[in-house]
Amino acid sequence: LCSTYMKLVAKDYLKSLLSESVHHLFHDDSPSLEIDPDKILSEDIVENQQRLIEATEEIIRKLEDTINSCPLSLRRFLRIVQNQVQLKFPDMCQKAAGAFFFLRFICPALVTPSSIGIIQGGTSKKGQRNLILVSKVLQALANGVPFGDKEVYLQPLNSFIFHNIPKLLTFFSILINEKGFDDSQEEQKENLNGPVIQGSSFYKALGQLHEVLLLNLKPLAQTLDILSPSVSINFLNVDLHKTLKTAISSEYERT
């Protein structure tokens, strides 16, 4: 549900962020980033390792350069994640929110770029492997955890991981806690009047949220039945949801 919501409110941002890197790495004639000795025949591992580092650095640079383009709805959502983690693990809240950002938003789109429309048609085995390797390094960096015995061939990248952890923590801090990005009553009042979110209005964002809920009606209904069996609400009433969607769409058209 969270992954679906993040993609809905920030798909354009995600596509813009990753398109250049994906197109550079995905095709059969793309340079290889493979550093697993068991998968290499005649390639230079050291050279491929440097390419892998450079590909990862390029995405990090793009994240830093486009931070102000990241939709506020996504940034507020990540703040909620951070605040919830802080209740139980105060020392881990910032890192946890950042790791979640990569685990549920950045890395899935990187590994399957067709899911957000970056790549159309056939796949490239080498290109797919390139994207998987970059996503592994990005996720390890976001988690702040070096590679261990499970993936020994990636351990030479641990110095890169340790060196860049502070940079990524700074990025997380700005992404979620940037000055002027607060939840004051005045800002909340402005939001209700219809701010711009990812090139659309507040009412379009409501429509996107409705779509997420509609896609997950059955598990939500089952959960609510368990939590409150005495409440009798027909969550699967399609006509009710069509009416709500029409109302939201009509309100959006008037803005």
C-alpha cells in the first residue's frame, strides 16, 4: 500500500530521476558492472567495480540535485515514517526512513524500470544485472550496513559504503526536515485550499489516494472486520466508490 501510494504521488519525479541512468546501463551494449568472479569470463573486475561505483554516485548526485523537485506529499509521508520509528527507536529514525525510501521507492523502480515506463519492450540480461548491482549498493548505503559473507564479491565496495554514509544521511535530513517544510496550522490551512502536488492539485492527490484505497479494498475490509466486527459497512460497494470518485473528479475540474 505504501509503495503504491509513493509511486502514485511521485511517479513523474521517479521517472525523471532514474531515466538517464537506466538508459545508460540497461542495454546489451551497455558497459558491464559485473564484479562477481563466478559470473565473469574475461572482464576486468577492478574496471567494472569502478564503473559500478560511478553509476551509484551518479544516482546519488541526481538525488541531491533534484531534492527540491521531490513532491511534498512524498516528503511528508517519509516524515510520518520517521516519526513513527522514532517512537520506538529514536536513534534509528532518520536512517530507517531513508532506508524505507530506497527499499520501497527507488530500488524497485531501478530493478524493474518498465513498471514506471522508462523501458518499453524486451529486456537485456546484462542490463538487468547492471541495475540489480546498482540497487544492491544503493540499498546497502541507505541501510548503513556493509556487505558481509553472504555477498563476499561486494565486500570491496565497503570502503565506498562507509565513505558515503554521512552524505546520504545529510540527504535524508534535508529531504524530510528542510527549513520551511513544516506542518504548521497555516500550512495545513493552505493545503486544504488546494496546493500544487507533483504538477496537480490537492483534489487530484485525493483522487490518487482514493485509487490506492480502491485497489486494496478487500484486505482493508478484512482488517477492519477483525478490528471492529460490530461495525457493518459495505466497503466493497462499487457504486459508493464510483460516486466518491466522480465527486472528487468534478471538484478537481472546477479548480
